[in-house]
Amino acid sequence: PATAAQAGGPSSHGSGSSFHEMWRDLAPLGRDARSGGYRRYAWTAADADCRAWFRTQAEARGLTCEVDRNGNQWAWLGDPLAGDAVVTGSHLDSVPDGGAFDGPLGVVSSFAALDELRRRGAEFVKPLAVTNFGDEEGARFGLACAGSRLAAGQLSRERAHRLRDGDGTSLPQAMAAAGHDPDAIGPDPERLARIGAFVELHVEQGRALDLSGDPVGIASAIWPHGRWRFDFGGEANHAGTTRLADRRDPMLTYAETVLAARREAELAGALATFGKITVEPNGVNAIPSLVRGWLDSRAADQATLDTVVAGIERAARDHAQRAGIDLDVVRESFTPVVEFAHTLRDEIAETLARRPSRDTGRAVPVLSTGAGHDAGILSASVPTAMLFVRNPTGISHSPAEYAAEDDCVAGVIALADVLEGLACR
Ligand code: GLV
Ligand code: MN
Ligand code: MN
Ligand code: MN
């Protein structure tokens, strides 16, 4: 799959060249040779490689690099304790077979924006930090935005300590193996109180900017969303000898539930996805004893989301009862609707509208998204904003995810303009 580094673009442009070099160095880390997608899961060797890359970038720029109690990385220009800091960044971990841009684009653009500001000779009057939040995707332990949730007090240490990956390794075990003290994790209100503004740049995960013809947009809100685990319990038996009428097959009930999810989402104008499933004993010639499926559901408002999930659960229970299947439904995570800070958003819109490079005569588009972000978690504690960079196909969470290098550089310049307005004289 094409990457921004491979795509043509203004790599000789100042901001383009620092972007290009970082992109090239980061590109091979954690990439699966067969699919071309990324498997950068929290606290694995690939994650450690990405963290080392972050440290190298910070040190090359004379920034002070630290890891906070929850494993998030910070690269500071100026005094971290001074307060009213301007913070920018995103995440480096990925979903299974993720694209190159979801997360890394924000981190690379943050360093490149700092380079751009230095080239401009900008005078910083506030501390500035670039961040890499840990375990944003929740691909390994099932809970998205674990690093920012812990910091913001939206995930307790007790609950985090109970998280396990698919192999049964607990989060504390994985952290300790990677050299991070799992007993240190927990709320970090003093750190968050020293942040005056957080800005996350992210590749758009949809085609709104492509349709409007704009390289960069501003986020207005994140839809409420969550993850629910459905455990369908049946009876393992021989596939070649058990009469259909005698079976208690949880796969059938699971399949009915997937169809119900699609129907409920369509009726409500919402989204519902079963994208992960485990089967026991997982043998071709055995009727399953257990099918475990994870529902991801999202909607523009809370009431709609509640209706959709309740409808799916009701359908699952009806089918389970008729088929003699045991059913457990557990809500594993939930993020309420996020409205980004209006004052900060308006300030950013004004900054971007004033730029000499913008001669379109139109306002920068403002869009909502169904994707979760660390910015959404932090927005409960800190004035927070997001910039989106055009994604011409809208594809994300896939190796085919893409953004053109010209648009990435436009994102860097926009972020630099925003940071200059917030942190510089
Ligand atoms: C994370 O990217 C999510 O929105 O699920
Ligand atoms: Mn993602
Ligand atoms: Mn992301
Ligand atoms: Mn996300």
C-alpha cells in the first residue's frame, strides 16, 4: 500500500522534509510483511520500537523526554512544571493490521510543526509538549485510550490491573515486562492541570474533507460509543453425528445477533459492528461450546445509541432463549458524547482563516466524527481541539489507509499556525 513517504510531494519544502524523514524512519516499525498493515500493540516489542523512535525524535530536537506514571510519553520544550502548557500529539499504537496514519500522523506532524515554528523563529512564551499516548486503540487489552483514561481518572488502577490480553497476560505483567512499574498507574490530575490546551491532529476517518475539497478540517464532536461483549454458551458435540434437532449451537444465535445488529443500526441511523469473535473449542468438526463476540456501536446521540444496543440485546436474548443458549452481555467500555471546547475551537478556526496560504475564501470545515480519540478523553479535564487531514478514500483501520503528502504537509502548517497562536508571542 502507498504511504505518504512513497507518494510524491513537496519533500524539498522545509516542513515536508522533516516530515518525510520521520515518516521514513517510523514506517518499518511493527509492519506485518504479508499484509503491509501495522501490529503495534501496547507494551510489545513493536511498541517499544515506536517509543524509542519517539525518544530519538525528542532528543534530536533538544526536548526533555519523560514517561508519565501511566506510560504516556512527553517531549517538552520549556518547563513542564510552569503551567498553561500547550500540548500536541496523538498515539503510535495500532489496531490489528492498522494503517500508517491513524495515530502516527498526529505525532509526526507535532514534531514537524515544532520544526516549522523554529524555522519561523517563533518565540515561545508557554511550555510546549509533544505526546504519544499509550494504548489508544485498545487492540491488546480491549479498552481504548487506556493511557489517557488512566491519566484523566476515567479508568481505575484496579480495573486496569484486571485487564488481560487474548493470551491471558495481564496488563501489569505486560507493563512490567516492558520496564514500566504497573503500581505507579492511576489518575494524574496535577499533570493535566498544568495543560492550558491540547490539540490532536488526526487523519480523517471518513470522506467529508474529500467531498468538501479541503485538506484540513476542525473537529466539533465525537459520537458516544462503546464496546459490549456477548458470550453465547451452548454444548460442544460431534459435527458428524449430532442431529440438527439435538444441537445447542451458539454460532447460530451469534449469527442471528449479527443480523439483528445490522437491522437495528439501519433503523436508527447508527452504527453497529461485530468485528471480533472467539470460538471454543474452535474445531472444524465440533459444534462450538462458546461463541464470544464483541459489539462496537456508535450513534450521534446517547438516546439513539441506547435504543440500538437495547434492541440488539433484546434480539440476542430472544434467539438465545428459543435455542437453549446461555447469554451474558457485558459492557466493557463506554465513552459519552464529546463536544470540543467552543472557545478553543473558534480561536483555531479564526487562526486558520487568517492564514496567508488560505485563499479559498471559505471557512475551514468543522466536522463531527464517530471515531474515538485521546483528545475526547482529555476534553473532560483540559480545553481540547482536533484537526483532521483529508483522507481521499475515507478508509481507516486498514492497511489501505492513506493521505497525500501535500495534505500531510498542509496539516503540519495548519498545526504550526495553531500552536503559534496558542504558545508564541
Ligand atoms: C479508535 O480508533 C476507535 O475509534 O475505535
Ligand atoms: Mn484508530
Ligand atoms: Mn487514532
Ligand atoms: Mn481512535
